[in-house]
Amino acid sequence: MRRLTNERALKRGSTLITTILLVGALSVVLAAILRSSIGERKINHRHMLRTQADNTAEAVVEYGFAQLSHTFDNATVVASNTFASSGAGALSKPPVGRLRSNIKYSDVALFASAVPSSSLVYIDPAEPDNLFDPLKGKYVRAFEVNLYGKATVTDPNGGPDITSYIGQRFQVRDSPLFSHAIFYNLDLDIHPGPDMDISGPVHSNEDIRLAPYNYLKFHDTVSTAGHVLHQYEHKSTSRTGHVYIPDDTDTLQTMYVDSVWKDSKMGTGSISDDFRSYASNRWKGNLQTEAHGISHYKPVAFADYEPDDTSTPAYDPVNSGRAIIEPPLPSSHSDYNTEIEDQKMSNKAGLYFKWDTTTGTGDPSTNPIDLKAYDGDGNLLDISDLDQDGGGLWELTDGTLYDRRRGDYIPTINIHMGKLKQLIESPNTGDVEQHIGGYDPATDWNGVVYFQAYSTDSDATAASELNMTGIRLIGGDTDETGEGIPSRGTDPGMTFATNNALYIQGNFNADGVSSSASSYEPETGEVPVAIMGDSITFLSRNWTDAHGDTLEPDAATTEVSAAAVSGIRPPDKQGDDTYSGGAHNFPRFLESWTSDTFYLRGSMVCLYECEVDDSTWSTSYYNPPNRGYGFNNLFKDGTYPPGTPLLRTYRRDNFQDLNASEFNTLTSGL
């Protein structure tokens, strides 16, 4: 009995020992797990602090980007030491209230490198890094500023501080206005009836609305700072023709897939978040919108265009782009801006005409026309012997041109390009009809001609319309004796700009030989030309003023080689349910062009709303031509007209995580 009791005791003792050993082992395991958990929590905590430091350093650099953008948005030229940390323009770090409470503010730092001179850069589309660059395939003037940010977070648990160092490059790109086949500062509408192909880059600072009747094919990049929509101007209804855009292999891909329009709405009733990734995968960077980060392209210091608010009775668009063709403002004017003044064609001009549209019938003996000319320094020139009775540079047609769109006879000043060519390229100071008095083309000519029309009419409405007048360029056929385009010096070609309605008659900067006419390939010896006006109307080589308010005689195939900068009357202006006519009707016509072709080899640029001639578009006053519109290879290859405006945009790249040594080396001396 005692033996049995002893055995039970031994078993109980053994069980107790086993239990103690198991508990001990378990305690060791639990302690190890606890230590591991605490260690992992500390590691995770440190990782969180590292992420906070990285994010803050990136935010500091982002804050620097905003300051750089503001500076470069408002100044064409910025001194190299502008952002030096010891100077007045040093970048400021974000306010302390914008950062986390555990950020060591005294250790936050932001530096910018010196501003270098710009250089001509080609954005090579073959480079993989440029696949989604909206300026790929273009020449730009570019320079780069490097930004460096530093941020330190403190550990509330008493651990060591964590510091993050970031570097990134800020590239400033000045792209010539004429580096696009079509550039719109307003909504871009394209809704052709016939098939239409567009070669060359296309951009709009507002929405792009596409609605072809048959097909519309783009053969280069399409970008917009707004949205791309399958829509017929301001209407919700649309046409059903296909829209094609190339991918990275130049294979055209339709926008209509599985019975759904893959525009910014992706078949839904509102802008879709899915469009960004879909467009990137389908068109490989050749179609980008604001969803891809596309921003407004505009000249430095120019405000963004804002259309009229049709819900208010006042007509109040922000039409700032039109400043490019406006006369200079005195420095005392409330709207005076040095940067904008420097970019106006009127202030770039080496030859300046000025016409009071309210005076004179052209009879020099009884009622002479008030037309004056000046050089680029404002010195009055003598052109009294160069009128139609003398040298033939200019003449007044007192209301013989009937513009059926404007519904009136239009007095015009005709400027003869061939005569201007002679006066600039081979002046003869011994003959009063063979030179401009007081003007030396060898030093005064820079290729930019500006024609200011102004009105002293007391009627404000009449004055704003410049008394229904216009400027007409004639004699620009390069294949006719005594005609052609003036060009002289190291900056060849010509830019002609006016604040008035502009008319171009006949072949212009081209020979008009239809068998060799091209919408993109320049002729031998062709010079780069730009024409700018409130509106631009093209008259065929068959045009005569005598046919008055009829469509007869018919137009004839005509060739123009020029970048055309003009305005439009936007659709539904003040809620009137009208149409702009679209980019295919951007060139204005007045004749019956049936079966004839109009070649426009250049770049079509719409920067503003028309203010002198805001007449309504319709097809009641013309029959449209066959359209041979194209992007001039001169511009594609980087040769532009004199005084070409530049559009400024930005790109960020070369993001770097730096260590302390690298950061200190790179920021030393900044």
C-alpha cells in the first residue's frame, strides 16, 4: 500500500517537474516573442518616421517647385543667381504650421542651383524617357534648375533623429508657338464633313471636342489642358464618324471601341477616373489630357483665357492672348506689364505702320489718308511717294471689297509684298519710289512688320470695330515677277501682324503651282512667314473686288505658306447658340471654292476671341474648298518666322534619394 502511494507521489512529482519545465520553456518562448514583437514595433515605428522624413523632404521640394513656377511664369529672363540662399530671391521653406509637429523645423532646408542659359534641345521621341513627354518630337529652348530638400523628424520614443535628403530637376522649356500644326488657347472643335487627316502636333489649353462626319485621323501627338470629348461644339449631340490617334508604333487606334467612345468620359455621363490609364495604354502618350498632368501652354506673364460667363448679361471673357497683336501700352497705363510688352509684336517690329481709320479718302490733294510709318525706334519715316500713285507699296481701296460674312463693304489698306521685298532687299536711295525715306534695311529691318489700326471715332462701338476696315496683303506670289516675300539678314522671313482684320489675297509665300503644291513640304528657297490678325480671311488668286456681294466668279486653287495666328468667334457666344465652325473653318473664306483646293502650309494658331470682326460663322457666304492644311516642315525642323512667340512649360525629372554627404556636396555654395 505504501509502495503504491510512493509511486503515485513520484508520478505527481514528475508531472509537476514536467509542467514547470514546460512553463519555463513557454515563458522563454513568450519572452522571445515579446522581445521580437517589441523590436518589430520599434522597427516599424522607425520605418514610419523614415517615411515621414521622406514625404516631408519631397513636400519641401514641391514647395520649391511652386516658387520656381511663379518666378518663371512672370519673367522671361531670370538672373543666374536669383535663387542663391544668401540673396533676396532665396527660396523659402514651408511655414512651420504646414509641417508635422515632430518635424525639426530648424533642420528643414531648401536649395536651388544657379539658373543657366537656355540651349536648343530636341525632345527625341525615340528615347523611352520621353514616351509621355507632350513636347516629344519638338525643338525647345530649355534650361534646368536643380532643387534639393532636407527634412528631419524627431523620435518621440527617444531614438535618434531621422533625416531625409531629396534632389530633383526642374526643367524650363520654351517652345515656339509654331511648333504645333494646330494650337488653340480656347476650346478646340474639329467636326469636318469630308475625311480629314492632321499631321503634326495638336494642343488646346481648353477642351478638345471631336465629331467628324466620316473620319478624323491624327498622325502626331494630341494634348489638352482640359478634356477630350466626343462632342459637336457646345451641343450634347454628335456625329458618328471615327477618330483615330497613333500609338507608339504609329499605328492608328480608334477612339470608338466596343460601341463606346473612349474619350474623357469613357462612355459615362461624367469625366472618368479610368481615362488616364486607358489612354496611356492605348495611345502610349500620344493622347494626353489634364488627367496626365498637361498644363496650359502660354507666353510668360499672360493670363489664362477664360470664356464669357453666359449666365450673366455682361460680356466678360478674359481675352489676354490678344495682347500679342495689340499696340504698345504707355508705362503709365494701369495694365502695363513689362514682360507682356516685350512679347507684343508691336514692340518687336522693325517697321511700324499706323493708320487712323476715321480720316481720309485717299485723295492726297483734298482728303489724304492718315497713314504713317516708323522704324523700330519710333522715328517717323517718309512713305509719301510709295502710295498707289508712286512706288506702289500701299493703296487705299475705299470700300470696294465686299465681305459677305461681315455684311458690308470694307475699306482696306493694301500692302504689296513684292514692293516691300524690293524696298527691303534692294533699296535705291537715289529714287524716291525705290526706298523708304529715313529707313536703312541693313540695320533697321528685323523681319517683323506691325500695322496698327486705330479709330478716333467718338462712337465707342464704331471705334472698337475700327470702322469696319481691314488690312490686305497682296503680291506675295513667289513665281511672279515683282512679287514675293521680303527677307533679309540672319533671321530670314517675315512676320506681319495687325490688330485689325487681315485679308490675304492670292498665292502667298508660294508659287501656286498645283501640280507640286504641298500641305507640308516647303518649296525650294521658301522662307518662314507668319501672319497675325484679329481675324484672317483668305481670298483666292481669282478674287476681284468687282464681284461685290455674290459668290461669283468661282475661286481658283490657291497656295499659302505661313503660320496663321488669329481669333475666332467662340460657339454659343453669350448664349446665342452659334457655332465657331471648328478648326477646319479657322481660315475664313468668301468665295465658291467648289472643286478647288486651298493649301495652307504652316501652323494654325487660335490665341483669342475676335474683337474687331466677331461676325458669325455659317456656310451662307461661301462654299468650302478641298482642304490641304498641313504642318510646315520648316517649323518641324526648327526654323521659325522672325519674332515667333514662345510658350513656357515645365517638366520634373531625375528624382534622387541622397545621403548626407551627397546633399552637402551638391548644396555647397548655393
